[in-house]
Amino acid sequence: MVNVTINDKAIQVPEGTTILEAAQMNHIAIPHLCFLKGLNEIGACRVCAVEVEGLEKLVPACNNAAEEGMVIRTNTPKVRQARRVNVELLLSQHNARCAECTRSGNCALQTIANDLGILTSPYHEDQPDFKWDTSFPLIRDAQKCIKCMRCVQVCDKIQDMHVWDLSKTGSRTTVDCSGNKTITEASCSICGQCITHCPVGALYERDDTKEVLHALADRDKIVVASLAPAVRSSWGEALGLTHEEASANRLVAALRAIGFDYVFDTDFSADLTIMEEGSEFVQMLKDAPAERFPLFTSCCPGWVRFAKMEYPDLVPLLSSAKSPQQMFGAILKSWYAKILNVEPGRIYNVSFMPCTAKKYECGVSVMNGSGVRDVDVVLTVRELDRLLRSESIDLRSLEEEEFDLPLGLGSGAGVIFGTTGGVMEAALRSAYFLVTGKNPDPDAFQGVRNYKGSWQEARFDIAGRSLNVAVAHGLKNVRQLCEAIRNREVRYDFVEMMACPTGCAGGGGQPIHDGIEMGEERGRLLLNLDQKAPIRFSHENPSIVQCYDDYLGKPLGERSHHLLHTDQARWELW
């Protein structure tokens, strides 16, 4: 332990603790901008500068350790002046039209500037010219970049994709795609982790809310909403709602108030995915030669893009089952269009997702099985929250409402698709039934949850057959597992891959809490919903049974193959 004094307060902290951490541990606020613990501790912004007795120059609190006997002051005139100048200089190279920014009200630079009382800047504004393909799901605005390096570090250290790097020299230095590539040329999985870790609005998803509003205004269109499992874990965060207030059923009421004709649950098609993917896995266990294993899950388009770009030799091992999003769209515009007795083209399908890569996935040409575009538009949770705010709805006053049927009924197995290991756990529950004709304990496969390290592996017995499975999330971990499989260092029967850390719960389309990771908390909420669910097996969902009885016939049947399966090798990257 070391003894230090901060703002005349004597404190004791473990050796190696930074000044910033020491202050935080003792409820002393030091503003900071570029810092991300364990990822970005380079002191680039200098906003966290403090004065240390005996040193002439100010030191950044984020990367200097508290040492025995240090006397530190965080609010001297020298500190305040330096902090103000540093922020003013950042603003001189920042497009500060905050009212036009997606991060207005949730921007670290805006907050610090407001806290410092900066109303004018003495420095000449100098913003770079830039070009960007705004049709791409991920947008970068160079005029808002503060060169904090967070996006570079997250992409390098967490995702191991190296999409971003420093570009140009001297005062013109900025962040751009590495290797002088355009974003469409770069090996970008569109995971969106750079967006959720950017402190300002320099990175954001393509905004598609206007298209939705136009559809809602078109009286000839039947506008349908489908809510991904992980959306229910987060949609109220940016709106000031508690988890209890931000229930899925209150969101149903809110979307109907906006004007959606039907509100469905993507949990339904998550269950449908399990029926198809689980049946595919069981069939492989019976018939496939050893070289056809493992079977990889295919629900995550970020993972599918990654595999196509980085490990094309593994693409044939991906399940042919579409993601729940795309299965929902195919069923909506075939079976449900038949139920409504309308042309599929009249139905406008809005998919609400915790993901930026889903914006790419819905545009893949080979995804459309209904004869028209199966999913018309994808909105992230952030876009959903902005849409709700734009309608000025008093959300707390809304009475909860039920999803529409039959596509609004999902199981607990469908709910846990939203957290890492959930797809694997849900698939094994139904695979056990498909092999044995009996249900397992619904919690029998919890061994794929809550792991630390590169990936989690588990072994289960189904009807005397020993199954080796693995789960990985975050593309750095996914890459390590791919390498181990490719080099025959490990052997598995079934593997779940998710591009984002903690899976969809930590997706790139989720609400942003600067410097705070929310994925694990959201994941626990989804697991709790599964525990409370009246139906915990995908194959027991009565709407799924009805769908097969009335329309699809059977899993892996001719109609199922046409509507619910795809060839990932044929996916265009852009």
C-alpha cells in the first residue's frame, strides 16, 4: 500500500494504482476523455492532467502511478487553465454542431466542455475534408474525430481486426482505415465495437429511421416490427427507464403507439433457427464424415463476414441455417402474408437489433427467400431509442401489451440467443430431444456460460454419444479458436461464434455508456428471463409447431430449405 494526498485528503491505495484510479476510489472526480482501462492508457488528450507537488510540469492522471508521499491537486488554477486550453484545442478541430450529432447528450467531449463552462473558443477552427461511403452501415466523420485512439485500440486489442490506424503526419494526423483502404475494401466485420467505444460522434451507424417513418406514413404498407432477444435487455437505458419499466411488453405498446401495425418477437424465429440448425447438427452426427466437423453457428453476420474474409476454408463448415432475423423475414413474407391474404410486397419489415452488422446482412442478395426483400430495414437499439424520443411518447404511462400472434411467441431458449453461449445452450436442449425423444433438464448445458479466457469448451453426453462443444465471443478470441481448429490442436463437434464481446448483449448497436461495459449485466437479465419463461424449449413453442404443421412441413424439408437456409459462400461482402 502507498500513502498519497489528493486535494488535502490523505488516502491509502494499493501499489501500482494510477492517480486517476486512486481519485476514483475516493470519490474525487478527475475529468478524462481518451482513457479506457486496459485498452487505451496513453494520456493522449491531457484532459486528466493534475499537479504533483515537486514537479514543474503537469502529469496525466490516467497513466502515472500514485507513489508514496505524493501530494496531488486536481483543481489548481494551473490545472484548470491547462485543462481548459486542451479542451478548447480539441474543439478547434471538432465539428461542434452538437444538435446535429447522434451523440448529443451522450458525448464525453460535450460533457467536459459544458462542465468547464466553455462557451467560446479563442482558436481558429480547422476541420479536415473527408470522403466516406455513406451507404456502408458504419460511418466515420473525420470532422468529429478527436484522435483519442480508442477505436484503434479496441479494434486491435479486443477484435484483432486492425481496421483503423493513424493516417497523415504532423498537424494533419488523423485516424482512418489502415493501409490507405476505403472502408469497403478493409477487412471490417461491421461489429460496431469502435462505435460503442468512441467518446464522441466520430463513429456511428447509418441512420435508417427516416425510411421507417416514411413507411409508417404510407397507408398502403403493413408495417411490422420484430424485436431481437437482446433488445429487451437494453432499450430503456438511454431513455431513463429501469429494467422493470423497460419491459418487452411496454416496448410493444410504444411501437403500436408510433403506428406499427403488428409487433412480433424475433424470439419466435430464434426458436425456428434452433429447429433447423439443431436438426442439421443431429443429421450431421448420424451421417457426416469426421472432416465435416465442427458445425459452426451462423446467427452472427459479423462472424460470418469475418470467416469469409479471414478463414474462407472454414466457411463450408458454417451451418446453412439463416439467422433469426432473416428467418423471421422469410416466414413473415411467406406464411404470414398468406395468413393475412396480402401480397408480400405490401409488408414492410422493420427489424430492431442490438447489432450494426445486421444492417449489412439484410441487404445480402441471396438472403431473400420470399420473392421480395425479406427484411426491409434494420434499426439498432440506439436508433430505436431516438425513434421513441422523436414521437414524444410518455413511456412510463403506457400499459403493457402482448406481442401479436403467431409470430410473437418465443421460448426461454430463444431469449438467451442474446448472450454468449445462448445459441449453443438452446441448440443442445432441442438436439437432446431430437435424438432421445425426451427433454433434458433445461439447465443441463450451463457449462457453456460464464467463462474467462479465449474460449469455453464443454463435453456433454447425448444418448451415449460424447459431444465436444466450444463457445467464443469477441473476434480476437474467435480468431484464436479458428487457428486452433485449423491447426488440429482441438476438435469439436459444435462451435458457437459471436463477433461482439458477451454476444448480442454487448453488440455494436447497443446504447453507449462511456467507459462502462454493460454486456454481462444485460446477459444476466436474459438468463433470468429464460429461468422464468413458461416454455424453455424451442421445440415446445406452440407457434413453432403450428408453423411446421400448417406451412413448413418439417425441419430441413424442401420449403424450409428454400426459405430458411442460405449459402454463406455466396454472400457478397459489399
